[in-house]
Amino acid sequence: MKKLLLGCLISIAFSQTIVAQQDLPGQIQGYFESYQQENPPEKAYLMLDKETYTLGEDLWFSSFLVVGSTQILSPLSKTLYVDFFDGEGQLIEQKIIKISEGRGKGDFRIPEYGKPGEYRIKAYTAWMKNFGKDYFFEKTINVVDGQGGDFLPSLSISKVEKLGNTVRYQSQLQAITKNGQAVPAQKVEIRVLGEGEELLNQSLELNPEGKVDFSFEIPEKAFQSLGLEITHFENGDYPVVNNLKLPYSLSLADIKFLPEGGNWLLNKKSILAFRAVAPDGSPLKIEGKVAGEDINFASNFAGLGKFEFTPSQTQNSVSVKDLNTGQELTFDLPEAKTEGLSLTVVDNSQADYLTVFAQGAGVQDSLLLVSQTRGLINYMIKGALVNGVWGSRIPRETLIPGINQITILTLDGRPLVERLLFIQPQIEENAWKIEQSGALTSRSNVKIDMAYTSDLAENIGSYAISILDADQLFTDEDKGDNIYSYLLMSSDLKGKVHNPAYYFTDPAATKEELDLVMLTHGWRRFTWEDILTNKQVEIAHFIEQGISIEGQITEQTQSNRGLKGGKISALVNSTQEFIGSEFGPNGRFLIRDLEFDGKDQITFTAEDERKANFIDVELVQPEATFSELYPSYWSQIIWPEKLAESLQVRRMMQQMTDDPDLVDLEEFTVEGQNIQQEEDRIKKVYGSGDASIDPDKIPGSAAFNNILQMLQGRVAGVQVFLSGMGADVQIRGVGSATAGTSPLFLLDNIPVDINVLLQINPRDVASLDVFKDPASTSIFGSQGANGVIAVYTKTGAGIQRSVGGTLVTDYQGYAVAREFYQPDYSEKTTENAISDQRATIYWNPLVELKDSEVFSIEYYNTDVAENHLLIIEGIDSNGNLRHLTRLLK
């Protein structure tokens, strides 16, 4: 399979222009060829149906997995891990997605009782782990509480000042309702959180205008996340939490001034680009002035900018002002050198070449110019300075879309200057032929014929299609990544790129701003040190073409001789798939490439050459790649009005059309039913709670840090507060003045402290019961006044043990993707009587379409949508990317 892939990669690669073929050029060429053939990197990209959701809503995704420098759909990995995190960085769920020829599909149900905020999704394969977690796909989405809107806080900072080792903020908090009215006077509590850790706790009182001025001090530290948690009390007692991002002190900012090419020389005009970001990677809005010069500069929306400067001295400085906090500081510019090279690249879109111009002083060496994109060398030429200058033209026809790295080295391999340049793909929206039949009226039947026209009749594209109610979209819906921006740019750069899709909305208009990204971000894929020492990636994780299961064989009775090694087999119940493997004297085994969907019963049978079947078989749960991330906060509370207004109607329709076997909230929070199996395994002295959670029905729960994560967002009225210092749980609708605020915690029917529960391994939990109604908590007396959380561990029959070298157990396979519901209004039915205000009107995650062939879709409109936003993303068999957004009326 790998040899086949390599042949494909080589066959579709463009012809390479190699002008110099001495030792160094051959060494560089050899490294990149080995890189492509032996360890081709994979990239994952997920297209979501949209980017802003309400709590309890369904999130749909289509996955694209590409490989190698030409980024064709990958025939390698068949297993993709997709992790879903809430705004506090806690893992909600993990899905294992089956990949076929680089494509897959899946979905998540956002917890109905979670907290609003910036949720994140990560996607990766086992093979991608070899290249580091920075290469994993990550996407941020907005999740709002559509039932909220009675308390929408905003924070304004009037002054930030550094005081010794602390930072002092002067602030104003204002709270309004969704109707724009001031929240009447009430108490609120605030906490300042640095990377989730509490730095400050303070109570405030809003005035009749819903405002309060306050100041506070926190340690001066570059936290990866810094936020203000604002808690108001609904009906006077139930805490409702919102989080907002806090600005950082300018003294903590990462502000870099970067000469084009990396060097600048005395008395030679150069471009200095700059990047100003906070410790969490968010852009800063700054302005400044070069000391002693009439040169002013200011950052754009992404914290980037540039100016021209001819240094007359080696040491230079600039004054910088943060326009958000008012702080001012002085920064030193890089030292201007008396000897070395400077680099200028001219990209005239009207010319059929790029011009590379080097000027220098004191450089006598012969030089080598190398131009490459994702490991494909498109140009290499040898030269030297003549009268202090050297220039070369790179034919545009040799360049492929994406980030082009231009480097000039000495012939002994010492890089002198380097520059990134982005080559835009041909975004041919006119190549799409879209024809709409049917007016967008209430429940009208709509037909859309689509085709991508090209000269390649046999070229096949693989696509995902989403159609949305355009009026329910959040205004910043297009500011994240799309398939162009991620696969061609974001995935190959060091550091966060702010609003990457923006640069592809109008390539001609955004060309200069995109070049600022190239001037201020580093190439992440390889270093010249690795290239010149031929240091390839160390392979610790292999390509997975199925489900992998690890385990341990041990003696039933320990002896001095121990195990000798033997064979083990796995039989999947539903498919009767049978795979064998071997284990050594240490007893470790790995069963690879099983293929089954959902949770299935697997029979493991092992025999040791010395101990025969007098052995035990135990499975080893894989360690979580991520169990939590740093929290992520909104700069301002997001309130998509029309999406929130339609929540109740959409939720009713969702409940009516849900698959009864759907693993979701109704199975997480079972009201006195479907618990007989647990009753057989566990003695529940106090009976069943008002809600019962089965951890086995939460995909990826084994990766949770603690068992309280299972409660987050899954039980109505239960709030979980987690931090590095501990945890707290509050249950709505219960409580007494003398019982404090925390519920009673039980572990296997015995009262314990919450910290004891935090030590329990989530894999050992059989059930979590929540008692919250007065009738059910009365049995606990005053101890249960604030509700009860009862945890029951797997004991007795709850633990599956092997017998005679055989283990029969359930194991989670590939996630079973649900089908997107599309109503049929051709006939009147009881189900169709429900009001239809869907935000996602049509979703198809897997569409194959030959170029120039017509693909037709047909669907029914909602009751209210007057404008539809059509989004198509895909990739063809040659690795060419496709993206289209079009408004239908």
C-alpha cells in the first residue's frame, strides 16, 4: 500500500527544475525525496455544517484526510480520532471515525445543560502523532445558551498598569438582557482565572443601570489563557456562569519585529514586518513610532504590520502603544548588521516569474538558492554576489499552491536568509454551475443542480455539502478556517493565524495582508539542521488501518519461570472477523486492524508456550491523547438572536425525530428506567436517583481526568465547576440555609468528600446517580438538602475477568454516524405538524462527483427560511481543493 502511494505521489508531482547538482543540492534533494517516500505526513480537516450552535444541538462533520506533499486523499490511515472539548477545556466526548480513501463522517450532540463558550474540536490519526500535536487539526466553534439572554455581560478596561510583579486593572462590568435593557441591581461574583486556576475572587453589586466599576490586581504572568468568570444568581440562588477574555499587560505581549529574509543591513533599505500577539495567541491592536525617525506604524486586525526603514546605526528602538489598554512600552529592534545578506522577493502577479533579489556585504561564499513547497523542490540554482548583489527569477509555472519557502545557503549548508511566500490557488467559483428550482417559500420543495466544469472529464471530486438558514447565522461565521486556508496555510505555519479564511475571500484584495502572515510566521515542517544531518522523523506510532487493542497476559499463579510467550486471537462477535497475534515473555500484545462499528463483543483467546491456558488476559486502556486543554474565552458574549429565538421550536422537532436508540442525554439521564442491568451488578441501598448516568454510553469517557466530567452538561440543573485546585458541584432547586451549597457525595453508598471522588478512575465507574427532587432526597435527611451525587464502582460481576486464557468483553469500535434528518412535506402527517425552524436545512457529508457531471439535491424548506447559504468543500483525485459559498434566494 505504501509503495503504491509513493508511486502516486511521484507520478503526479510536477517536473522539478534542478540547475545545480553538486553535493549540497543532491543532499537536499535526497532528504526531501526520502521524506516524501518513507514518512509522508498526513493532515486532517473537518468541515462542519456550521460554526455557531446552541446547547443541546447536533453538530455534523465531514472529515478529509490527505497525505504527502501533493495532499491527495490518504489511502493510509483508516482510523481518525475526533475529540470534542467544552469552553473550559474539558473533554466532552471522543469519536473514532472510520476513514475510507481519505473520507469519513460523524456527529456530536452538544450537551444540553453545558456552559456557553468557545468549544474546540481536535482531529488526528495515530500516524500524525509522530510529527507532534501541533500538527493536529483544531477548530473553535461558538456554543450559546439559547435559553439564556437575561444576563449578557460586557467588560470594558479603562486602564492596565504594571505594578512591580503584579498587573492592576481598572474596569467596568455592564450587564444587559437580550432586549438591550439594563439588568436591575443585583449581586454578582467574579473570579479571575489564569489557565483555569483561580487568581482572584470578588463580590460586586450592579447599580440600577446594570453597571459596576471595579479594580483588581493579579500576578504578572504569561498565562496561556486569562479570563474573567462572571456568576449571577438566577432567582436569587442558582448560579449561571459567563466567561470573558481578559486583556494582557503589554509587558507580557509577544511583539516581534522581523526583517524580510531574517537579516537587515546598515544603510540598506529593508522591510520590517511585525507581529503583536498576547500569550494566548490573540492579536493586539497597537500603534508605534521608530525612535529618532519619522516612521509610524499600526497593526491590522490580526496584529500584523510592516514599515520600511534604512538603519544608520546598529541599535534601534520603537515605542509601542496598546490601543486597548493604553499601556506604552519601548522595544528594541533586531540589530542591524554590518555584514551578511538581506533578501527581497518581488511577486508581480502580472509576471510569469518571481524575482528574488539578494544584497550583502562581506559575503564571499558561493551561494545556493532553494525554493520548495511542502518538501517538493521547485527551483534550485547556484550563484554568488557580484558587486554586492545577486538576483534570480523563479518560473511561476513550477510553483504549486501553498506556502513557498525560499532560502539562500552557503555551499557548506549554512542558511543565510529565508522568506516565505504564499502562492494562491486558482479559486474558480465561476467553474461551479449552480441552478436552483423552486422558490424559497414556507416548506417549498427546492431542487439544486450543481456541476464543477473542467477539462478533466475523468477527474473525480469528493465533497461535503451544507445548506443553512442564512438569517440564523452568526455574523462572524466565515472567520475561521476553510479547506483552502487550513490545508494550504494554517497547517504549515508556526503560531496561530487569526481569521485565516479571510485571506481567501478576495485573493487580489487580501494579497498584501496575506504576505504579512508569511513575513511574520515560521515554517513548521522541517529545519535546515534536520535536512543537512538527514534527521528523519522518529516513528513511534504506526499507520492504523483499523481498531487497535492492547493488552497484557499474566500468569494465574506467579512462578519463577514466568511466561515464555505465545499466541493470542481476537474474534469479533458481529462480523466474525478473526485476527491473530503473538506475545513475548513480557506478556504484552497488540491486536491491530480490527474493523467493527459501535460497541461489540470480542472474544480474546490466548495460550502461552509454557503456561498453556493457565493465564489471565487483561486489556490495557490506551492513554488519552488529550484529557483537557487550556480554557478558551470569548472577547465578548455572543448572542445570535435568530438562532436563539428558534431554539425551543428546533428542540421540539429534534425530540420528535430523534432515533430512539440515540446515545445522548435521554440515555445519559435515565429517569427510573433501563437500570436493571446495573441493579444486578450494584447494590443501591438508597434506590435509583432522579437521573442515572451510564459511563459506557459516553464515547471517550475513559479518557476523562475525573468522574465529575461525566456530569458536565448532561443532567438538568447540575453545574460542575472544575479547576486545578479542586471541584465543586451545585444542584439547582435544592438547598437549605443551614446545609451550605455542596451536595452529599456517596461512593458505593458511603458518604465521602468530593476529593475522594476525584481520585476514582473513570474506567472503574459503573453508574452515577443524581438525587435532586425533594421526594428523593428526603431519605438522606438534612445531609441531602443540597442534593446527592452517588457513585457506584464496578464490583463483582461488574468486572470482566478472563477464564482459562479466554476473555469475553465489550469494546468500542468505530462511531456509528447518524443520518441527518430531512422532513418530507409531500404528505401531511402528525410529525409534519410541528413548526420547522431548522438552522441546518440540508447536510450531505459524502458526495462523489465527476467534473462537469451534474449532481442534483432535493429538499424541503423550513417554515421561515427566506435565504439559504450553500457551502461546498471538497478535494479532487489530484489533490486540488474546492470551496464554494453561495447565497440562494
